[in-house]
Amino acid sequence: MTTPAGHDDELTTSAPGRVSRSVERASIAVFAVFFLNGFNFATWAARLPAIRDGLDFSPAQMGLLLLVGSVGSLVALPLSGMVVERLGARRTVLAFACLNASGLIVASVGVALGEVLVVGFGLVMFGVGTGVWDASMNVEGAVVEQHVGRTVMPRYHAGFSFGTVAAAGIAAIAAALHVPVVVHVPVAVVLSVVGVAFAVRAFLPIVDEPEVQQGDEGTTQHSRKGARGALAAWLEPRTLLIGLVVLAAALTEGSANDWVSLAVVDGFDVQDAVGAVAFAVFVTAMTAMRWFGTTLLDRYGRVTVLRLCAALSLVGLLVFGLAGPLWLAVVGIVAWGAGAALGFPVGMSAAADDPLRAAARVSVVSTIGYSAFLAGPPLLGLLAQHVGYRHALLVIIVPIVLGLLVVNAAAPLKKTAQG
């Protein structure tokens, strides 16, 4: 990959196999921003029992409340590419991290006041902030990955998982000490935003692109930005096929996040604590694969590794859904978690292969992926009323197979030599 003119000394590798200090700092910064994004998400999610009690909500009402935040993200995600192109990743991440945190502060105040409308308004702010923050940090992560010269995006997504674990631990302590949500959440997210403000200073510098650049497959094309460029990305077959791969991964991961603990408790007639352990096993397997799977990606390539992940997901879901003993179902959960790990981060990397169109394409793929998080779990819940949680989860096999059929779309773009 060539380096933008005027920044060769700052960004290129200083020796074979090594990257410059600025790129190393940017990589650490991206990991930190992913960590803090997960931290904010879990700071709110881990206090949901207290939030439910504060609002005196039924399970159905809680589901509708959470849907509000998800809708905010889905409304914002299609526009995120234009925002990143306009402001750059550095300013976009900071601005929408502030909106994310502000929304959680407003929502926590609404919980304290018992005002549902205030909570809902805060969650819309949170959803919009989360959606654009997520897309922009993925764009920056892909840029840094290209400068590093090896696969690192899955480790950034593992950083998100580490952030959720840290926030959950802090939330558990806050709940045990009876710290009110209106105290815990604002303090946590303000500190998070301070961390984001510090981290984005190390992002790679914005480089103005010429109007005509080297594009996909080495072809010369005019830069398409703004609404026109965003719409064009939705009409690109490769981008949509990558979106299908990411959708399958998002459903595979999201279904476990929402239902695996309940499926274990109801399916094997065990205590809630066993369900929580099953969920922890899934998250651990997924995080480990994201951290160590980068070696597999560099050695065997995206397509081969994504096929392996699809196979692991298929086997894991079949074993979990059909196994007799609980120990065998747990083995299935391990395979399921490992298989769900890499589709989303690799899809982000694939969408950003061409820097000229990275922001718009990541916006499209992110929107498709997060739509799966929104629509999938409720539909599975409806099906589970008729066939049970374990058997309902077997439906996820269908999108996994579809994603497997189009996985070649994630192969790196070919570039001709550039002068």
C-alpha cells in the first residue's frame, strides 16, 4: 500500500516488519476507543435490573425501551459515512462519543425522576451517538490496519469486549454498594469521554484526497462523497455481499448475547447462575478468537478463515441445539463463540479496502450488521414461544449458510502498481 504524499516519514514503516511510532500510537488509540465504546455500552446494560426497578417496568416495557436506543443507531448509521467524510474520524469519534455519553446521562436522570419520556429521549441520543461512533472508529481502525500491514481489526473488536467486561465488573461493585444509577452512570461515561478525547489525538492525520484517485481493482475514478457517494455504496454488489457476511455474523453473535443464557436455563432445567456461566463461556471463546485469530487471517487469508468460522458456527449451533447432556452443549457454545468472532471485524476491513470509498462502504455494512442485532433477537423470541429457545436458535443456520455462499466477496481488492 502506498502512503499519502507528504506523510511518508510519519506513516510508513521504518524497517521491514516494523511500523512507525505514529502508527503504533494510532493503533493503541483505536484499541482504546473500541474499549471505551464497549465500556459505555455495558455501563448502561449492566444496570438494567436497577433501571427496570426504578421505572417499575415489565419485561415487555423494557424490551420496547431498549428498542428505542437501537432505532436511534439504525437511523444514524446510514448517514455516518457522510459525517466521517465531512469531519474526519478524529472529530467524528469525539463528537459522537460526547453525544453517546450525554444520552446516557440524560437517561440516568430520567430513571431517577421516574420520567419515561426523558429516559427515551436520552436513549435516542445514546443510540445516534453509538451508531456514528461505531462506524467512524471502524473506518479509522481499517486505515491503521492498512498502515500496519497485518491484520489487527479483530483485536480492536476484542477491545470492545474487554471494555464490556471492565464496565460489568464496575457495575457489579456499584450495584453491591447500592450506588444509584444517576450517580454511577454519569461518572463512568464522563471519565470515558475524557479517555476518548485523549486517545483521538493519536489518530492518523487527515490527508486531503485529490478529485481523481486510483480506485477499486486499480481503476481510476472520481471521488464520490456526500449523499451521492453514500447512495452509490448501497448499489455496489460487493459491498452488499460483504454486508450479508456481516449480517450472518451479527445474528450469530447477537442471538447468543440475548438468548444463550435463557436457552441453557430453560433447556436443561438449571439455575440462573449456570446460564450466566454459559454466556461467559460464549463471550470468552469469541474474545479469544478475536485476539488470536489475527494470526490465522494473516497466514491463510480472509476467505479461508471466514469459511472456518462459518463451519464452527454451524457445528456449534447444531451441537448446542440438539445435544443431550449439558457438557456437550457447552462444547457447542465454545465452537459457536469462536465461529461468531471474526465475521464482523473482517467485514469492516473488507469494506474499507479502498480508502477512497471506505467511509461510505463501512456505513453500509455497519447498517446491515446492526439491523441484524435489532431484528434478529425479537423474531427468535417469538419463535422460541413455540419450539423452545434451543431449537429456535437453529434458525441462525440459514443466514450462516447464505453468508458462507458469498464469503468470496470479502477477499482483498486487487490493486495495480501505483506510481
